[in-house]
Amino acid sequence: MGFDISDLRVGLVLSMLTLIFGITMGVMFGTNEDGVKQFISDGIASHPAQHDAKSESKIWRYAQRSHFHATGVGGFALVLVLVTGLTSLPRKMKFVAATLIGVGSFYPMAWLSMFLLSLPLGRDGAHHAAITELITYLTVASLSAGILLLMVGLLLPARYAGSAGLAGSNSI
């Protein structure tokens, strides 16, 4: 008895890339925390009009949040993608759900954007930067839609999904 992951591959790869990003950030912090903090200090010094006394600690926190969210959301998304494979959804719906969840796992990139953009733009400017908002809205909408499809697959038993045209083949 096998488990066919062909419809889940995109979601699995995206979720794993998010986890790898989070782990890489953690390794970078563990091996070069002082360098990251110096990068922040130098960025603030280059744009003093954009910053206040709280900027250094807040911007450091943005970098940490990118790491925390990448490992948390990446792992959460990976499990959701695998659970998608267990549902009675048709293969195309599994592919769509897994891909949406995988894209949604990239939400931590919004925190990375805030971290990098806050140095030249200030915290408020980075928070409202078009790229930060685009990443946030796209990934949250994608993750939400993927979870909604997964919920349909979990709540709609195969016998009812078949009569509604939603049943798919399951390799489990």
C-alpha cells in the first residue's frame, strides 16, 4: 500500500523551502548574531531620520519573527499538505489545496521584507510597503483558501463527495 504524493509535490516543496529558510535564519543568528545586529545598527545610522530609540530592538525582532514564523508556519503547512493527501478530494483539488497551502507557507517573507525595508524606510514605512502588504495578503489568502479546501475534503465523506462530483481517487 503506497501513498501517492504526486499531487502534493508543489505544496511539499514550498513548505520545505520555508522550513529550510527558517532553519537557515536560525543558523545565521546562532553563528553571527552580532553581525546581524551590526547590520541593523549600520542601517539605522545610515537613515537616522527614519528611526527612534526603539528601532534597533524592534527591527531585530522583525528578523526573529521571520525565523520563528518560517519554522512554525513551514512545519504547520507541511503537515496540512500531507493531510490533504489523505482526503477524498479529487486529484486536481488536492493539487490546488496543497499548492495554496505551500504558497501560504511563504508568509514569513513578509517579516523578512519588514526587516530589510525597515532600515531605509523606518518601521512604519516597511510595514506599509507595497511588497510587504502584497506578500502578506497573498500568502494569508492562499493559506486560508488551501485550508478551506482541506476542510471540505475532511468534512465531506467520500460517499457524498462522489454524488457531488468531488470524490477523487486515493492511493492510501
